[in-house]
Amino acid sequence: MISPNSVKNKNVINTVLNFLPDNRPITNLIIVENCEKCPKNFTPIHLTYDQDSDADLWRETSLFGKHPGRYLCMSKQDTSTDTVVETISVIGANERTPEGFTNIKQTTDNVQKAWRKRQLVFKVVERKNACKAVTDIIICSKSKKAPSGFLIAGEINGLSVCYKVGPASRPLPQLPPMENKEKLLPPMENLSISHIYENTSPQLPSRPAPKPPTTPQSPTNSLYGTLGGATYAEIEGVPFVMNPNLNQNEIHVPAFKPANISSTIEYDFTLERQILCTTKAISLTNNPFFH
């Protein structure tokens, strides 16, 4: 069952699309006597462009009853052969139809003669072979010149038939239904951060780090120490001693007590880990942060 929100969103999208110009190529043209009987997927041109008057191309007066009409209808529905209308033209009723053009001989709704003195013909080609296509057709009642952006095909019973051309390429696909958007776009909360930053996140070694090399025994003097262990493997065994000039009785050197500074000095070497993990020249086996 479609939710009310999905129906509302779909209606909003359709409303916006209706206000946008339809630049799709025309794929077929027909003539009907009664514009109210226009077939499905066809749009009748029943009003003139310049005066909103009757766009009847027959223009025959009748003293009794309703006079017959001829209304041009266009369709933009895709065909099975993927063809488009490349151009249109107006010729005489007895004139020979140009090669490659199609002539509308009868009305679609009641199979009557389509034209009297002048007739409209159009050329249909495959979309892939068309460099242009007819995208719109209008009928003008007074103007004998085509409006801006249109070309004039000719005149039928005092009415000017004008058309617009555009690209014949297939239009962009329609928006998917709102209820299926979850299938097209995965939820963002399911994305793994480690997957997004897989090239920058630190990786643990697959095997334990080797043990540090043995160092010579340090002197028992309390002023001596050894830098090494898990700090900098490159200076293992280097003795750390105080300058002899400072080793005097009058200078008091407090004893080193890690407990006194552990509460104030806390550093987890996060930055160093990231730098070493993103540096290709340093192998994991020599990386001291993975001991």
C-alpha cells in the first residue's frame, strides 16, 4: 500500500513537470474531425497560438448543424521502432508527396477525407539517424510569420502552421517512485567509517613485533639510564648520562619518580601512529607503535 506521503510527493513532482517545457521529440501526427475524440497519448491542437481561437484546419461553413472540422494531433509517445518526426511541410492537395514523407489521408476518429486544398506532410526517421526533430507545433490565425523560436511550414485555409525543432536524443529518464528510493540509495547509517577511510585508518600488524635487542648492562649509578624499549628502536642501547660538568655536590638533582608526573603527562601518540601508518617507507616490523 502506497503511503499518503509518497502520493503527495508524486503529485508535487508531476505538478512541477507540467509547468516545465516539454522538449521531447514528436513521434507521430494524425488528424481528427472532433478534437474531443483525440486518441490516447495524442494531444489535439484545438486553439490558435496568437488569439486562442478555433484551430480548425478545414474551415468549412455550414448552414445546418455542426460543421466538420480537422484538428491536428501530435504524440510524443515512444514507438517500437524508436522513430521521431524530423520535419513537416505544407503542400498542395494534388501535389506529389515528397520522397521520405508521410501523408495523412484520413481522419482517425471517423475515417473521412483529411484535407481539401492544402495538406500537411511529415518526415519520420529513426532517432539514431536524426540530427534534429520537431518538438512542438502551433497554429496561428493572423500572424503570417513564425513566432520567435519557430519555423513556418506553410498555410492551410488561412491558418499558419509553425513548428519548433530541437535535439532528437532520448530525454532523461523519469524520477523513480518515492517508495523505491530506499532500494536505490542505501541508508547512510549502514556505511562503515572504516570502509570510507580504509586507506588512512591504522591497521594492526598480523604478527607480533620482534623483541628488542639485548642492551649492555647499565651502570648502577642512579644518574645513568637507558633509552630504548618501546620508545625509539633506532637508539637502543645508547647510554643516557648527565654531563660531568653538572655532576657536582652543590647541584641537587631530584630523583626520577614517574609517579610524580604520570598525572600531568598523558600522551597516547595518536598523531604519531597516523603518520607512521600512512608512510609507505616504514615497514610494520620496524614500527615501534605496534610492539
